[in-house]
Amino acid sequence: MRKLMIIAVAAPAVVMAGCATNNTVRGAAGGAAAGALAGAVIGNNTGSGDARQGAAIGAVVGGAVGAYAGCREDGGCRWNQNNRNHSQLYYDQRAGRYYYIDQRSGVTYWQNGEYRG
């Protein structure tokens, strides 16, 4: 039963990782899947034996690490002059913040690297 639960949690993330448009999203999905799997195994074998809690913690940590690694692969998480994939900075008057456009994917990000949406 626990193996089935682990597969049910990890499989969608792995499938979505293949559909991702950039390394940040792909890294986050892959990291979350790997983290959930590792967390479930570790959670099941240590402490209170709660695989669900271990999978949840592992997915969060794995997703964050995977997103950061993917962002670094894309040339950096923040806007900088040397990253050939980033456009010039634009100012969003409504939000009062600067953003840039990733030239490869067309996705916009705030100056600090957060997804703008």
C-alpha cells in the first residue's frame, strides 16, 4: 500500500517534468519527485515511521533544490548584464518593481528571479 502511495505521489511530478519549458520548472518537478520518494523511504524507516510526512517534507526540499539547480543551469536566478537569455530590465509601474523577459521562453521574472506570471 505504501509503495502504491509513493508511486502515486512521484509519477505525476516526473511526467510533468518532461513537459516543462525551462530548466527551473523541470528541476523543481524532478527534485520534488526524487525528494518525495527519498523522504517517504526515510520517513518510513526512522522516527515515528510516517512515510506521508517524510514524503511531504522531501518533496518541498527536493523541489526547492531542484528549482535552484535548474535556475543556475539557465544562466542564473537573478537578472544580470552577462546573461544572454535575459532582456533589459523593464519597470512595472503597477507593482513598483523591475522585471525582465527570458528571451528563450518568453517568461517574465522579477528582478530578484521570482516568477512574475
